[in-house]
Amino acid sequence: MASGGHSLEDTIEAFLGSGNKSGNYRDALERVLTDWRHHLTDRGIDTVEDVDKRAIARYAQSLSGRVESDPRDDGISAATARTYYDYVSAFLAYCVRWDYLEENPAQKGIALAELPPRPKRQSGDQQFWTAADRKTLLRYADERAHAAVDEGRRNALEALRDRALVYVLAYSGVRGAEILSDPRDERRDGLRWRDVDLENNQLIVLGKNQQREEAQLPPQAHGPLERLERALRPPSEEWPVFVTSHAPSLYRAVPDGIDADGADVLELLRKRGVSPPSLSTNGGRSVLKRLCESAEIDVDGGYLKPHGARRGVGEAIYRERGAAAAQRVLRHADPRTTSRMYAHIEASELAEDAGDVFEKE
């Protein structure tokens, strides 16, 4: 402990080690909190107890100043500034829980007033898969997979994988990072066959909260997954569902001393009891880009993105079953998140109701 209080450096380290912080989230927390600590140290503040609302207000002012700067000169967006502030606020809330502080200075009006205005983005402006786009993409994925299998093409397994991926995204509402691997986060190594439970219509995924949780999987996605499993022939439930087709990555998985030249690398890995690497999040986006280009699906000059699939699922459920059902399907911890995401639907429905009322006048 520092003289007269708890060292900021040591307490931040304890905060980072608490709970289930890992991967990209922990890295971002560490980077932002370290920069914030340096900001305070430059102003003679080294202990948690010395952090007050004025110190936080000055930090908020510095974030606002960066928003107005050129990106080449350490400039950031208003949304990023608020994210950094939220990280600091989360750390200070931890300090309150441990009785290092009586209250969270980041929640005081004098500090909040110095933040840049919250970016205004309409809920309906974000991409989501429409019913028409979803049907077009699924139909193309079906046709491509059937043709590859019927003609005995070498890329048949890849076509079946891509179809299964599209179906899971289109109907489950999962995040891409929950079923694909992220090289920056060792815990996110891709969905495994052990995590697929068709009998109970669910997938077990590592959620955004870093906890394992159940995600719904409607029957529409079962067939493509079952067909993929028959073609892939995973010798173990530890194999990823969406195996990468990147040859160098596959060959790197082959144990040292094994001659893999000209061999069927997946068969080699099966015999050796080695799991191949999963398709990555970047790889998943590339798959969707290629499929959209081939299917001639143009979404404002772009392609159907994984998160757009999640929003599309939520949109469909919200319209047909309401906000509570959409919240459960998307696994939002806070119902306000769901309400903000689909506020445009509620506004539209309210306008229709109001129109009906005034029509009767």
C-alpha cells in the first residue's frame, strides 16, 4: 500500500485480476486504465483515495479534447471517449465495493458534464439482415453446397461449412465471436461439436460477459449442421464445427516430424487425434463477402455482416413476440439494451396507433 492510501497501480492490477476479465476486454481495460493512471500521476495523484470528482472531470476534459483532435494526433471518436470513461468508472465502482472510496466520482455531474455529447445514431440505421436478404443468401448457400456435393468437388466440405455457418448466424442470434475463433483471445477458439445440442435446440457459447451460456438454435439450422458433421467426420467432440480452410493454418497443426506433403491434411489430423484450427472471425467475414458477391446481394455497397444477422434475428422476434422475447433470444442482460436497439420499431408502431386514434376524430 502506498503511504496514506492504496496505490493506483496495485489496485488496477487487482481489478484486472478480479472476476472473469480476459482476452480483448482485459487488454483494452489494461491499456485504458494504464493511460489514465499516467494522466493522474502527471498531476500528482498516485493513490485511489486521492481520486476525486475534480480529477475525473479533468480526465473527461482531456477525452473531449482528443475528440476534437486529428486522428493522426491521438484523436478519438466521441463513442470511444465515452467507452474509455466507462472503463475508468468501472474501476472506481470496484474501489467503492472494496471500501477504498465512499462513492464513485465518475458518476458525479461535474465530471459527466465534461464528456463529449453522446453520439446520436438511430436504431434503424444499423445493418440487419432483412427477411428477403436472409432468404436469398440461404438459398444461394443451399444451391452451392448441393452442387458441390453432387459433383464431387474438392470444395464440397467448405461449401457445407459455409452453408452451416450462414444458417447458424441467420437463425440463432449469436455473435460471430461466440462461434468463430479470435487470434487475440485464446478463450475464443471457435464453437466445438461438444457445444452443439440439437436435442435441446441450443448452442453453448462464451458470451460477451465472458461466461458460458446457452444460445437458442431453431430447427431451421439443424439440417445444415448435421450434414456438415457427416462430411467432416470429427473423431472427437473437441473438433471445431467451422474448421478453417486456410491450408497453411491446417498444415501448421500437423505434429512435428510428420510428412504432410500431398496428404489429406484433415485425414492426417483425424488419425493423429489433433484438432484443426477453427475458422476465424476475419475468415467468417470473408466467407460472407464472397457469398454475397456470388449471390449478388448488395447492402448499401457492402455485404451481410455477422452482427447484422444477430440484429435481423432480434428484429424478427421483436416484431412477432415483443421486447421480452427478443431480449431472451439475444441474451441482453439489460432490457434497455434491447429497447434501444429496436426503438425504431416501437416508434413506428406508436405512430400507427396514434394514426388510428386520430383517424376516429
